[in-house]
Amino acid sequence: MDKFEFDVFLCHKGEDKETVIEIAHKLQAEYQIKPWLDEWELQPGLPWQPELERQIQNIKSAAVFIGQSGIVPWQEEEIHGFLREFNRRKCPVIPVLLPNAAQKPELPVFLAGRTWVDFRSQSRNYTDPWITLVQGITGKKPGTTPIILPSPPRTPELEKDDLSSEKGIDYTRLRDLLAAKRWKEADKETYLVMIQAVGKKGGDYFTDDELLNFPCTDLRTIDRLWVKYSNGHFGFSIQKEIYLSLGGKTDGKYYNKAWMKFGDRVGWSENNSWLYYYDLTFETSSPRGNLPLGWSRIFIPGYRARVVREWLVVGFGVVLRLFSRIETCKV
């Protein structure tokens, strides 16, 4: 394992987890920063202390999130450990005030003297907290030096692919990742190009209308690339085919039995219990139709679809809109 596998350790209280997860998504999607988050990285059934100690020794930086109720004692001990080790290695420990933090937050002495990132209400003269946070983690302001993950090398064969787009989207990186069988990175790239195709930025979600009117040319391009480079194992059209074979329909109605069977069939759930994104294997050994899914609101990394009606309706609705568009576009 790479000594510097992660860029930043996200230290937070349980009550602030949802907000911190949202920040982690945006760091990944927009800034290509890899965060260490306990919910994503700790393996159930194993002690967590050794892993925390390993990260304290190896990780590049830490962000300490302070919400409405401040910092709890265990968090302070963790921060002390970071400070001792990070001071030795001259790495940043960044206090981050969440939107619900007190107007006059009480920070421990060892954090109070550090420049903080403030996500609370902004004024005209307020610096964008994302610029401050990314600069704290990377040492550079966003945009000064583009942070771009390297694409796999291309071959003449790859140049034959049709990468057409109605919206001027560049699908070269998606094609290259799929050709290199880097399925997880390709899944995240699929979300990024799709959200761009509807005029939004990484970290945003799709609306029903955006999916129902998704540009057909782009939908065909994305699906064709997934189907081609997975030899028919992954793709939107593959997922729709499986859903229809299980009794589902794209008429706007909710077919519970078909939806639950579909989740089990494509490996998004086991015994009617929906899985975490990081439970997936991202290999062609996974069930047919398992990918792509990172684009879906309910399957954004870190979220879990729960077996309650509200979540299932949202998840079904999002996937159904795309299936309906696939049918309209004759993908």
C-alpha cells in the first residue's frame, strides 16, 4: 500500500458525519483529493486504533471539523496525536468550522492559533472556504496548477471510438479508463461527465427533468463505451435489459418486487439489504449490470440505500428516469 495513499484525514464527530461526507464527495469529485473517512475505510470487525495510528504516521494532512457542539474528548486526543506527529513532519492540521458551528467557537489552544476554514454564513469580503480548504490540504490554491489524474496511455485502436457529444463533453478520459479496465475510476468519471452534460458541477445531484431530458447522443456515447470495454458486462442498456427481464416497466410506476430482484441481481443489494458503495468489487467478476452507478443520487459514494420506502422510491425513481430516457433515445 502506498505510504501516501490518502491526502487528508477527516476528523469529526458522529453528529457531523453527513455534512463531512458531503465535503468528502466534493473533494474527490471536483478537486481529485482523496480523503480518509472512517465510514469509508475502517473494516467492520477489526480494531480501529491501529488504522488510525497508521494514518497519523503516514497521511499528508488532517482536517478537524467543528460543528455546533464543538469537539468531544476523544476527538481532542486524536488531534493531539496528529499535532505531535504532524509538527514533526511539518504537515498541516486544519480547523474547519461547519455551517452550524457557533459564531464564537471555543477551539482548543493548540487549534486556535491555526488558520481555519469557515463554512459559516459568508459576506461579500469572505474567502471561498473551498479555496481555503484545498489550499490547506495541497499547499496550492485551486486553479493555480490543475490537479488532474493521469489517463492511461492511448493506442491507435482507441482513436476509432465515437466520442460524440451534444454538449461539447470530452469523453476521452472515460474511454481511456474503461479501456484500461479501471472500473472504479471510470464509474466516478461517468458521474462527472454526466453532471457536466446537464450544466452542473461535481458534487451536484440530478433532477428528474435532467435525466428525462438527458442528451441522447451523450447517453449513447457513455453506454457504448461501457458495453464495449466490458464486453457486454456493464452499461446502462445492460441494466435496463435486466430490470425489464425481472418484470419491471418504465411507465413511471413503482414495481417493488422487480426493483428488489434487480438490486440483488446486479449486486447492489444482498437479501434485500442495500450495500455501501465501497462494498462493491469493481471487477468484471461482479454481477452483470453492476456498473455504472456512481452517477445515481442514492448510490453517490458513502451513502447507503436503506430498506425503507422513502429511500427505495428515491432510488427507483432516479434509475427509472434514466431507463425511460434510454428507451426514448433507443440506446
